[in-house]
Amino acid sequence: MIYENTPENLAAAIAEYGESALWVDGAVIRVIEQQPINVPQSITRFQARAALYSAELLQAVENIMSDPETPMLAKLAWRDAAEFRRDSPTVASAAESLGLSSAQLDLLFISAAAIVA
């Protein structure tokens, strides 16, 4: 089912379908009924950066990583990790700093996994 992107339709879709209501392409809400969502547990560095760029979050993460208060281990992970794990402390900390919910982070990992260089 596809709803036109209005606040009223968003509220209706969430009320009816809960967590399975998703924004798609910034224009509509598509509801995926009773389908389990497979969240990848790891993505490559490129996929992570590309997904953040697409979500207009890359610069925000770069700002977090350049902050003197950010732990050095997180900075090293951001700079050098070949992959990012969904359950990593660095990912959890960055998501919290960005104000992302667990569901939003899952969607970011799902979209990242679909990116092919």
C-alpha cells in the first residue's frame, strides 16, 4: 500500500502498521506488510560513507569525528575500519550523536548494504 506523503497519511500509516511504515524516496510512505526485515550486521567502509552521504549525514559524522571530545579509538575506527558492524560501540555512539533511533540505524544499514561500488 502506498500513501501520499502528508502528515495525516503518515499518522494513519503508523497507526495502522506501526514499525512497518517506511518513508521511501522522500515522496511516499510504503508499507511492507508482515515481511521480516533482514538488517545486515556489517557493511563496508564505502557502503557506510555512501549511505551517510545519501542520507545527508556524512558531514555531520565528519564533524563528530573531528571534535576533540570524540574518543581517539572512535576516530581511528572511523578513519581505518574496513567494515562497520551494526553492534559496534562506534556506530552506536555516532548514531546517538546524530539522534538516530535503532530503527533508523537499521534502515541506514539496509540502504548501505544495497550500494555497490
